[in-house]
Amino acid sequence: MLALLLWWPAALLAPPCRTAAPTARCRLHALLSEPAAPSHLLTHAWWPVAISHSLEKTRPHPIQLLGRRLVLWHDGGAWCCVRDACAHRFAPLSEGRVHGGCVQCAYHGWAFRRDGSCARVPQAAEEAQPAATRARVERFLTREEAGMVWVWGDSSEDAEAMSEAALPLPISPLLRQQSEALPQAGFMRDLPYGYELLGENLLDLSHLPFSHHGLALLNRADAQPLQLRPIAPPTPASSDVGSGGRAGASPTFSVAVENAPAADPILVSMASRLPSMVDADTASVNISFFSPHHVRYERILRPGVAFNVELFLCPTTAGHSRVFLFNTAAQRPPLPPLLRAAMLATLSLRSFQRLLLGGKPARRSKPGSADDHAIANEIFDGDGVFLHYQGQRMAERELTFRDYFIPTSADSMVIRFRRWLASAQESSPELKDMFGHKSAPLDTRLPGARAALLDRYESHTRHCSLCSAELARVRSASARCARLSELCSAMVGGAVAACVGRGVTARVGSLIAGVGLLAVMRLERAKSVLGEYEKQFVFKDHVHAEKD
């Protein structure tokens, strides 16, 4: 039945291929006609829901997964997760507190353990506690790996047995090493479009020089024809090693970028500025999807120099999703002194050129820094508005991925992901309304619409301990500048009054007034700079027409 459902739209859309050069419809037909990738119940999987280091262990945290509202808290030993609704009168437990290892409802004080059982009902006498505490809340299994908290998507009685039999998490050795050495390196953000569009976007290499022009050396002018070649997934023995010593996970499907040094936007951008960094003979790029939640870009620049971009997806609600981003690098010997000096000289020259032209120096951020998170925010701002409206238009016109116009193999990973998701949805009928845009449209002509779509505070900063601390520091510095500016302005006023007349008092007053006026100007400039810096934690508009 599933094969028939996948076949008939392609049969209607795509005539038989009879020419030597297949048309876009023929190529889409070929992709749709391939055997479907193996799928499984979407609820029978571990899903990443939060970055560990940003969760306070002294309070409960609301999360959303597959359309369900859940609450996370730490009981002193591990993270716990239950349905975010008290068994008493369904008040949200996330509004309560952590007390004695339990999550306690703020409404009437009912407390629940990690297994979902009720620990205490304050309104019941001691002798009545056994009867009163028979109430339960729905419990979800949790684990902590690679700097993320994971939740099993099913809460049935056999969830524990199924979770133990599940494949290991697709966590690369590079990510494991980084999460141990630099736990704050992970980035997380909530997005105004669904898991299905997020998966498409993360598997789409060809959009990088256009959506993210001007960021991290990417440039529209560097865009080249892109051909993706399917490759056989590695065997578990040569793949990542999972917890417990079991063989690691293999990707559901993978592709290699043909002629990567001349086609991959990242390698092209790097080679155009630092040619010695990319070996045209050995450089390669592989893209893999590990169902249901992981996308991995593996880049080898030259022998001994490799790095991954590792992304994880979380379906929160229909029309909304959460993404996790990690940039990991292989351990490698230090660069030769001449190459290191050339790189520093090139970066310094580019920064000097930008300053001469009135621009800003190129940012050099370290993993896990506020600037690193700001760059990640810019990346997702580059896609946020049009992906939201893509989902809206597809929902309004009842379009599906089978209506896409696919003339090249650049979109092959997008179609394979969509076919996998369609197959998985068939196995998870309870989630039939989960993957599609259901929210009301936002009119960008209305004040605040773009701020809502590109909001950084609610979607990232509020959940990130690193950026929250940096924002508090910036606002505190801005407030100090404002107070000092007021003090200096008062000093200038007093000095001007002393200037009336002649003699030493007038000269001293003039000197104090000049110094105070200079201080006020400097402080106002500092306030302006701090105000611009504050925007990267709250909201910065991203208008592609203004990106030159």
C-alpha cells in the first residue's frame, strides 16, 4: 500500500524518460521510485530536547516534543521527565519547583517522583497518604549524552525494553571528545518552522552561498554547479562507537559531493582566501542523515585536517522545531609556522581592508563563546523568514514535496529525507498532524512580525546560560555608562557656571567642562556600541537585499 501511495503521484507528474538528458520531472520520478529508506515509529526513538549545561538543576524546565508538553527536572542523580500536567487539576508542573528530588506543583503542592508516581498530597492526612498518592503522571525515559538531554518519545509500559534495544545514538567520536573537553560548545535554538522543513534545510548544501552570503567567508559569487553521488553507508564496525561498547549507528543514507574542492561552498570559500588550506586532490565532503534526528557534514581539507558540522533536529510542535549545532574538529598536529603566519597575515589584512572601507573587522570566535553563538544565530536568521512562509504557502495550497521542481541532484538529499519521513509517518498515524504548518500567518508588513520570526531572546538567549550571562553583563555595563554620563553632564553644568568671570576659577572651570564634555561624548559612544552589541542577544533583522 505504501509503495502504491509513493508511486502514483510520481506517475502522474513524470512521463517516462525517453531522452538522453532526463528532465526535472524524470529525475524526481527516479528519486521517488527508489526503494524507501528503512523507517520506524517516530515515537520509538531518542530525541534531543535540551543542552545540558544551560539547564539549572534547581528548577523545572518546560519542553515540547512531538506535540506534547513535558517538564524536565533533576532529582539529584539524573534528569527526569513527565507530562507537564499535574494529576490533580492539570496545572503545569513546570511552573512549580524542585523539592526533595521531586517536581512539586505550584498550585496545591502535589509532588511527583521520576517514575511519575505521586510522593505526597499536602491536603491529605498522614493516614490518608497511601490512598491519596495513587495518582500518577505520564513518565518519559531520559538520558544524557554528548552535552544534550535526550527523551524517549514513547511512554508505554514496554518503553524501557524498546529503548534498550534501540540503535546507539549517532554521536561521532569527535563530538564525544568535544562535549567532554568543552561542554558549553553546543548551540540550541527554537525555529518558526517545522521539523520537515528543518530537515530539508539542513540537508541542502546548495543554499549556503545565497542564504548565508557574507557570513563565514560565504559569497554568492562562489556558487558552483553541485552534483551529489549516493554512497553506501559505512558498516557499524567502522562507524561511531556507541555507549556500552556496542557498534555505532550507521547513516540511513549518505552522499558524497563530486569534485568537492570546486563545488562545496565552504571549501570554495576557504580555497579562494587561503589556498594552502585545501588540497585539491584529497579534499572531500560527505553528507549523511541518521534517522530520525541527525545530519552530519564531514569535511576533509587535506591529510590530517578534518572537521564536522553536526546537527540534531527536534520536532516540538506542528510548524515549530528545535535545532542543535556542533562544530567539531579532528585532533591534528600544529600548522607549520610559515602557514600559520600566512593565515594570520591574510586575516589581519582583510580586517584592515574592512576598517579602511568603513566595515567591521572579521570576527574570530572560539567554540562555546558568545560570538560563536551570535554567528550561529545569524546562520538560522538567514533562513528563518522564508522557511516560515514556505510552510505557510505549502499548507494553504495543499502542496507536498512531490510538487517540487527538481532539475539537479543538488536536492537529492532533500527528497530522500522527505521520502523517509513519509514512510515513517505511515508507521506513526498518531502524528499525522505533526508535520505541517498549522500556525496563523504572520504579515511581515505589520510591526513586530519580523521581530517575532527572528526573535533571538525567546528562541535562544533565555535558554542559554552563556548568552544570558553575557546579556546581563552588557546591560549592566550600559546602565553604568548611563549613570556616569549623567554624573559627567552634571559636572559639566557646574563647571560652566564656574567659568563666569575671570581668574583661576574660570580657567579651572573651563578645563573641567572640557574634560567632562569629552567624557560624556565617550560614554554616549560606549552606550551606542553596547546597544548594538545587545541586539545580537535579542533581535537583529536579516534582510537579504541589504547583504552586499
